[in-house]
Amino acid sequence: MSRLIDAEPALIDDLKEESELISEKTVAGVTVFVARHPTLGKIVLVRTKDGSGIAVEVDA
């Protein structure tokens, strides 16, 4: 089961810094990061133009 978490800009930045970046892509002002976090495992971070976003903990 995956978990979706509303993420403020600081949380996205923290998770991105703590993780090994696997992939990144920006389309229409939305940036998606796929990363491997040492505690959470595989995560997907989504950042919108205004800096807010979503963190997704992925079961894999």
C-alpha cells in the first residue's frame, strides 16, 4: 500500500536531500522526483509551481 502525504516545500527539500535521486522530470511547471530514501525506501516527490506538493511512499 502506498501513502500520499501533502508536503510543504521544506519537507520536499529535506526528503530530496536525504535521498539518492533516481530520476527527475519537469512538465508544465510540475517537477517529479523519484528517489530512494534510507528509511522510507522508494519515494516520489511532486512539486508544483508554487512550491507545494505531494510525497508518495511507494511499496516496491
